[in-house]
Amino acid sequence: ATPTALMVGTGRGAQLGILIRGPEVLESTRVVDTVVLDKTGTVTTGEMTLVATVADGTIEEEVRRRAAALEGASAHPIARAVVAGFDGDVPAADDFRSIDGLGVRGLVDGVETVVGRPALIEEAGWPLPASLGTAVDEAQEAGRTPVVVGWDGAARGVLVVSDTVKPTSAEAVERLRGLGLTPVLLTGDNERAARAVAAQVGIAEVEAEVLPADKVAYVRRLQDEGRVVAMVGDGVNDAAALAQADLGIAMGAGTDVAREASDLTIVSGDLRGAADAVRLSRRTLGIIK
Ligand code: ADP
Ligand code: MG
């Protein structure tokens, strides 16, 4: 394409709410055949809510209080839900540690406290009582995310967190498919929650329980298979994957890290923008009229 055509394409992108890093990006957009979609904050709103607390009645409040104390220091969408779900006095946490893609830990009231995926509690070597194991299973079955809260050597409660699929995500996936792209859902969340979201938007291929570092490796594996990969994300635990992809697409409402790692930014955070971008590049480069 001529430089003029590329400039016109870039300008048209801006009108559509698609910010393009440079004219050469339209070229990589055109050849993409696979689009990897991050779940939380990309396909879903990422505005999570705390829908239930499962714990012995005498410590239910304590479970939420300790979790809120730690999550106050985390930027994860789950953290916001947990903080909003407790309306008492939140103590300050000491020795806070964020374990990417797993959860958070630290000292609350001087006692080691862990909040996150069941795998994080397992890793700590702390027992999960059978009743809480059931709560984890039930939450996952319902397409929700269980957050296990433990302190002083044992899991003591499960916070059930729920996310909502963006109203335009299903149509976006249909459009991407219509353009000949294969959509894949990639997430650090549990397999069943991921499948529930995938089913709602019409995605068949799901990679779940993937740690942040493994998201990059997954993108690289697809590339090794000869696929040309677009990755759409919000930058929470997926910035390296956005940078690795042949085309990184950031959600406008996502983090600065996402925008910095990406070639395109969809200002509105509406996933249909990803399909618009592909159409735009093909048009600009004269593939379709
Ligand atoms: P996604 O790929 O869906 O964006 P992440 O990689 O950010 O998810 O996180 C994967 C999983 O790790 C979450 O579903 C959650 O179970 C757990 N997790 C991550 N951060 C936190 C946190 N701050 N508090 C509790 N759980 C967390
Ligand atoms: Mg994410």
C-alpha cells in the first residue's frame, strides 16, 4: 500500500476509536489468522462482584476482613470485588506479596494470611476442609471464581466472585470468525469458569489455569505452529503475551502497561473493535473494498 493509503487507514482507525501505533501495524493486522482473547476484563467486563462467602458463621466476617486487608494492595479485578464486599474497618497488611496469577499473601494482625486460587493454598501446604472443597467445586460449576482465604496454617473460607460477559462480546467473536479468524480464550482462571464464558460467546478453544509467564509461552507455541497471532488483553497479567503476539491489541479501559505493550488500542474496550481493526487493515491494503 502507498504511504498515503496507510495514513488514510490510520486516520479512519482513529475515527473508529482504534489507536494505531504506526502505519506498518496495518500490515501485521491483515495477516493475522488466530485471535487469542484474554478472559477477565477483555471478554468480560472485569467488574467483578462478591456474591457469596462460604465459612463457618462465627468467622465469616473475619474471612472478608482479612481478605480485604490484603486485596487493598492489589490491582486485580478480583481484589476490587473483595474490597468492595467488606464494609467494616480494614486493618493494614504487612509484608504484602502478590503472586501473579495465583493471589496475594501477607501478614494481617501479625498472622500469615493467603488469598487466592485453591492452588495457592495447596502450594502453602495448608489443608482445605471438605466443606470448602465442595464450595470451590460448586462455584466453578456455576462459572464463578472461588477465592480461598486462609490464615494460620489452614484454609478457612471461600469467597465466590462473579464476572459478567460484555454485551457485545458474542457479536465480536462472530465477526472475527466471519473474517476467517480462529478465536481462543486464554485465562488464568479455572477451567469451568472459562468454559462457561467461552460457551456464552461461542468460542470452542479454551486454555485455562495458565500462569502469567505461561501466557507468553502459549502465544509462542501457536506461532511455532505457523499461526499468526493477535492477542487481545487488558494488561493485567498478560502484558508480556501482548508484546509477544504478532499483533497486540489493548483494551482502552485496561492498564497503561497494556497500551505500551500493544500495537493497537481499542479505546472503548468494545471487543467488536478488534474485528473493525482487521476489516480496516484489509480494506486499507486493498484486499477487500
Ligand atoms: P485472567 O487470565 O482471567 O485475566 P489472571 O491471570 O489475572 O486471570 O488471574 C488468574 C487467577 O488467579 C484468577 O482467576 C484468580 O483465581 C487468581 N488471582 C489472581 N490475582 C488474584 C488476587 N489479587 N486475589 C485473588 N485471586 C487472584
Ligand atoms: Mg487478565
